[in-house]
Amino acid sequence: MKHKITRPALTVETLGLMFISGVLATIAFDLWGQLVSPSLGFATLSPHGLAQSLLGTLGLPKSTFAGYFVHFYLVGLVGYPIGWLFIFRPIWQRIMGNTHWLLPSAIYGVGLWVFAIGGITAVAGLPFFLNFSGITWVALVGHVAYAIVMVAVMTIISYDD
């Protein structure tokens, strides 16, 4: 059975949706990883550090500013929202149809974690999945929380008519 696929047009409204949802999702990610997790005795996330390592491996400037820029703007406000709106969500809809957003957003978050902690760390010359240390699992929760918040905000703002 062929399911209807919803892929938004790349408009100013879509960019605004990406930025607003990305900002709130990145705040949730950083709140979890830099405040809640350490206060519970778990690891502290440092995604800008991973971005700096990647930039250095690629021979690009790896300043603290560059790490934060890549983490917040390129990944949080652009990359991950594009991945949801234009790649993962249409594939999900093609296979599963129009389901509630919670399960696919959580699965997307796991995919983001695999991409970031399994893939980007390897490219950046860091240990595979950071040797499955405490930060690995804090990052899993952070990426799933990011995805859920991002999709929840998109749903509230509603890019579906």
C-alpha cells in the first residue's frame, strides 16, 4: 500500500519552523547534557568538543567558537531538522504511513545518536562510540530528547495542514 508522503516546500516558513524547533530542541539537549545529567551524577555532554575534534581532523579551524557554531547552528538549527523534514519523516511515512509523531521522533533520535556518537566520533579520530563510556549513554538520552522536542515543537507549530 502506497502511503502519502508529506515533504514541506523549502520556504521562509519552513526555515523558521526549523530554527524555532531546533533552538528549543538544542536547549533541551544542552539542559539535559550540561545541567540535569551531571547533577544526577552522570557524565556532562560537550558536543562542541566533538565538533572541534571533527573540524581539526578535517584541517579546519577548531576554535571553541567554531565548535559551538557547528553544534548549535549547523547541526541543531539546520542539519538535524533537515534530516527529519526531508529524509527520515518521508521515509517513515512511505513505510509506516501517517502515525503519531512520538515513536518516529524517538527512533530518529536514536539514529542521530548513532550518526553522531558512532559515526562522527570515528571520523574525528575518537574511540568508536566513545568506548561506550558514561557520556555515550547520556548522549543517547540527549539525542532522543532533542528529536522528541524538535518534532513536538514542529507539530505544535504545525507544518501539516
